[in-house]
Amino acid sequence: MKNFKNNPKAYWKENIRYVLILLSIWFLVSYGAGILLKDTLNQIKIAGFKLGFWFAQQGSMYVFVILIFVYLRLMNKLDKKYGYDE
């Protein structure tokens, strides 16, 4: 395995890339599903609630919490890759 320990710029570049990807996903879910696609999603009902309403009220929060755990996992792998897990 390649030694990345002396490359903090590459570490932060990869970290920022992860952050931007995850925030983009959250934006698409919260803004896209909650606002832009609301009328289309409202045609689908889950447990008596319209799906567009659910995404606007709770869905984006659930996705955000899931993305936090995804970020945690990605950063643990990144820390090991660059030798910051000691």
C-alpha cells in the first residue's frame, strides 16, 4: 500500500470532496424532493401521509442523519489510508 502519511493536502482534498458530495445529496433530497418534486411525490402516500410532505417535514432530516454516519465511515477509512488513525 502506498504511504500517504506525508501528504496532508491530499487528505484534505479528499475530505472536502466527501463533504461536497454528501452535502449535494442532502441538498437534492431536501430542496429537490421537499420543494421541487413535492407535487409529483404527493401522489404517493405512505402511512396516510403524502410523500412530498414527508420529505419536506422529516425525510431530509433522516437523510442528514444517515449522511452523518456515512461521513463517519468514510472519514475512518480516510484516516487509516493516510495514517491518522493512531
